[in-house]
Amino acid sequence: MSDLAKQSLDTSSAAATKLLKEQIENLLPQLPDWVVKNVDSVERIEKVYTFKDFNAALSFTNQVGALAEQEDHHPALLTEWGQVTVTWWSHKLGGLHRNDLIMAARTDQLD
Amino acid sequence: MSDLAKQSLDTSSAAATKLLKEQIENLLPQLPDWVVKNVDSVERIEKVYTFKDFNAALSFTNQVGALAEQEDHHPALLTEWGQVTVTWWSHKLGGLHRNDLIMAARTDQLD
């Protein structure tokens, strides 16, 4: 288990600040195969998980969905035959919060 | 129920031809809010369904997934908080087959 995955989400408004580029780079080594993508000037963290068929992919989507509901923090989940693309970001901040990287680490634990 | 939704999929190899632009335009009036999108020169048909929260969206994703498994024809399903974007196309053909429009009509019946 990575250190990140063990951490609790910080949902206080005082914690509502985007990560700086340097902070992201320091945490990324704990998140293998996750990549930071800038979509419409919003940084997100994304990973593609592969599976043997559609049902296995959909099953993973549901697992990530349950994790998201548990923390009331929701990703975008693109389910296709044999793969799921998981994308985390903080909608309100318009970018990446430390919570997103914690959720990414927890997503890896489901795989 | 639209006429399209009542039709069976044609899975014979002889039927493996892409729809012509005119054929798509003739069928689209039966598919409200579905739009044809060209992604990397591959035509797809796409619709965004909205829901009250994440769980309702994920529930719809599972319904479409069950329909897809039943016909062994699979879409891309982008699940987000309050919405699901459903995209149908025929991977092998690299474009739209009549089957994709039938599946789009059947997706509407689930909503």
C-alpha cells in the first residue's frame, strides 16, 4: 500500500488549494502509470486499467464508483471493452487537490 | 418504442458495411439528441443522459452494460456525477453500422 492511499481526505475549506506543480511531481512516483493531463486548462490525473473483457471492466467501474460514493468525491470513469480510464480532479478547484492523488492511490488498491 | 429499437441486429458478415451519410441522416430523426461525431476519422453516435447524482448515473451505466452484453456489442460509457455519455460505433468497421443506431434506440428505452 502506498503512503498516499493510507491518508484521509482533507475536506476542510482551508485545505481547498490546488497542488503546485512541484508538489504533484513529488507525489507522482507513488502513483505508477498515472499521468497528469491538462484539459481545458484543468489539470487532472488519469490512468487506463486493462481487463479481459467488458464485464470485468464494468465490474471495476462499479468498485471505483463505490469508493467514490464512500468519500463523496467522484471521478470520470470511461468504461470500454477491456479497459477503464479513471480520471480524478477537483471540479470546484478546477485542478488537482491532494485528495485526488489520495483517491488515485486508493483506486490502485482496487485493481 | 421507435421502429429502430424493435429491429434485430444483423451480425452476418455480409451485413458488415458502414452506413452512408444519407442513410444516417434518414435514421437520425428516430434518435432524439443523438449526435454523430467524427473522432480520428471514425464516425460514432453519441448522447449525454443526465441524472440526479452519481449513483443514478452509475446505475444507468450498468443497465446499458447489460444491454451490451446481451447483444455482444459494446459502447463507450463515460460515467460522471449526474451524467453518462454513451457512444456507439462498430470498431471493426471503423464507423457506424445500422446495428449501432439500433443499439442507440434501445439505449433510449432504458432511460
